[in-house]
Amino acid sequence: MPYVNIKITREGVTAEQKTRLIEGATQLLVDVLGKNPKTTFVVIDEVDTDNWGIAGEPVTVIRARAKASSGG
């Protein structure tokens, strides 16, 4: 009974994209490990960028700085 937890930042991922992630993760376990898709669980957690940090900074700050430096 595989359990896959996908964590992504909350930045406008569509329902279709989430469906594709669920389908893809499930199929990967079927193809590689021969797991039954009917007993494979995939959970997607969306995390606010204020709550996700890289190199000591919140992603919100990193994204804002990148946007400012690109002129957008």
C-alpha cells in the first residue's frame, strides 16, 4: 500500500496539473515496483511560499527579489 506525498508551493497549480501529478506518481509505482494502483495513495500538499524556505529565506522573498530584478 504505497503512500506518496508531494509537497509544492501554493502558486496557482491547476486541478488538471494536480491530476497529472497523481496519475504520474501512481503509474511510476506501477511501472517500477509493480504496485497495484487501486491501493496506491497520492497526497498533494500545497504550502504557502511564506512557509517554504530555501537557503535561509522564505520563497516569497526570493520570488519578490527575482521579479524585481527582472523588471516585472
